[in-house]
Amino acid sequence: MTVAVYLPSEEKSRDWCAMLGGLLPGWTIESMHDVADPGAVEYGVVWRPRTGDLARFPKLKAIVSIGAGIDHVLADTALPQDVPIIRTVGTDLTQRMREYVALHVLRHHRNMPDILASQAKSEWNQIVVPPATRRRVGVMGLGNLGKVAAQTLAGLGFDTHGWARSPREVEGVTCHAGADGFAGFLEGTEILVNLLPLTTETRGILDAALFNKLARGACVINAARGPHLVDQDLVDALASGQIAQATLDVFHVEPLPSDHPFWTHPQITVTPHIASMIDAPTGGQIIAANLKQFEAEGSVPDLADARRGY
Ligand code: NDP
Ligand code: OXD
């Protein structure tokens, strides 16, 4: 079996090849930056592939996304049609994401930005916030990541609501579904967490209309994809006070350009797409297991639905 690996950095591609080579003895693992024989490649393991890269492989059996999202694969306008796409998911990713969501929701809930601003002025500023039980938080997306994040917030005592495309049941979480359930989900939300996939339906969903439906002074955490957010609408909502604070892990352009105003905005916390970044050894184990299973059985449980977009 021949696998071609692509990450934008040639060095990282080589590291992943070496690591997958160790986990898949007898398989040929090559970097997509310099494939010897495109006709031999049966699997592509990719993060943000270049347009046309995967179309060079006539014998491609499956594409593996090095990550949970597949938007970066579907962005390839020359993508071969009907080649299955395998997501990389697992407990490691959900654990990392629940840590990130708990950290940033608690930070907004306990008003840490104001506490730190007071410390900078040596001010003893005893900010009293409502208990978590009276703080309404909302999680957009109740898939692998959103479900565990919502359960974590419910476990901390928050009044937790979740929103998905289809009706879901998550213990401790009030679930809302579809377009009909969207307004009821947003109403009164004080801390909003976005964990939706990026699709034609969800692109630009974090916009002025959504911000205006939240409680005044709400906080927004975007840990999904940059194009979910209409950047200028956030800047305007922060200026008007409709939104008090935002934590952003993902951006329209990554890495976020060094002159981007988000870096220095006093109401925005920037993290560099690390909410749940897979490390190569863990991701490699999951990917190698998926490749072996796909080769043996022709399918795996973690197949994405390209038509649906996630
Ligand atoms: P899943 O595919 O498991 O879940 C997606 C969820 O979103 C489902 O609950 C789905 O509803 C819901 N959904 C999809 N479309 C809509 C819609 N139009 N309206 C309402 N709900 C919708 O995804 P994951 O939880 O694994 O990952 C979510 C995203 O997180 C990824 O696509 C990726 O972009 C991002 N991510 C970010 C990381 C980071 O480090 N910042 C790391 C990993 C992922 P239903 O249940 O009805 O299908
Ligand atoms: C992912 C990511 O999709 O890291 O897994 O963003």
C-alpha cells in the first residue's frame, strides 16, 4: 500500500511520513511534496492540501484528514469525486477541546479580563459574578467535540444549552435543533461556544444578527473555523457593548497576520489554533489504525459525508 502525506510544511510532512512508516510496516509512505510514482498512491493523508494535489492519484482509495474538520479537503476545487474522506477523531481530541472550552468559559464567567485589568492598576476589585447555575452558556454543534464540551460545562453547573442540525439528547444539556430551534437556543445566552463544522450553511453564522440575539454583554468563543465569523460584525458588537469579550482560536487566514487588529484588541483573546491540535504520535496512531481498517474492510466508522460537508 502506498500513502502520500501532505502538510504545508515540508519538514512536518517528512516527520509524519517517518512516524506513519513506523506504525505501518510494509506500507510505502511518501511526502506529497515529492511523490515518486503518482500512479501508485492509494491513500492521501492531508492537512490543507493544495488544489489539484489529490487529483494526481488515479488509484486513490481514501483521503484521510489530519483533523476532525474536512472543510480544508473540500476546499480543493479539483478534489476527486466519490473518494471517501476519513476524519481523525478520538478521545485525545475531545479531551483537549473540553479543557479549552472549560478554561475559556470559566475565564469569561469569572470575569478574569477585568480582574487582571484591576491587578495591573493595583486595585482590589472584588467582582461578584452569579453562580454557574444562573449563567446560561450555549454550545453550537453537538458532535464529537460539542457534545463532550457541553457535558463538561453542565458538569461544572452551568445552565447549558446545545444546538445541532438534528434533535439530540445530551444529559444535563437543554438541546435545540435546526433553524426552528436557533432563536430559542440563542435567547439569553451569555457565553457562546462555536463548535460547528464549516459548511455552506454555517459560513458567516457568527454575525451581527446572531450577536444581537444573545444577552447584552455576552462573550463568544470560536474554536471551530475562522470563516464562521464575520470579523467586522464582531468588532462592531464589541464596540457597542453587545459583546463584551471574545476568544478566537481560528481565523480566516492562518497564521493570523502579525499586523491583524485582533492581536491587540483589548476585548479579544487570540489563541493560535491550538484548542484541540492533534500531536503527531497520537494522531498517527489513530490514522494508522484507520488506514489498516479501511484497507481490510473498505470502510471505517469515522467516515465524513462530503455532500453534507462534515
Ligand atoms: P461533528 O461532525 O462530530 O459534529 C458537528 C455538529 O455540528 C453536529 O452536532 C451537527 O449536527 C452540527 N451541525 C452541522 N451543521 C449544522 C447546521 N447547519 N446547523 C446546526 N448544527 C449543525 O464535528 P466535531 O465535533 O468533530 O468538530 C466540529 C468542528 O470543530 C470541526 O469541523 C472543526 O472545524 C472544528 N475543530 C477545531 C479544532 C481546533 O483546534 N480549533 C480541532 C478540531 C476540530 P447533527 O448532530 O445533527 O449532525
Ligand atoms: C481539526 C483541527 O479539524 O485541528 O481537527 O482544526
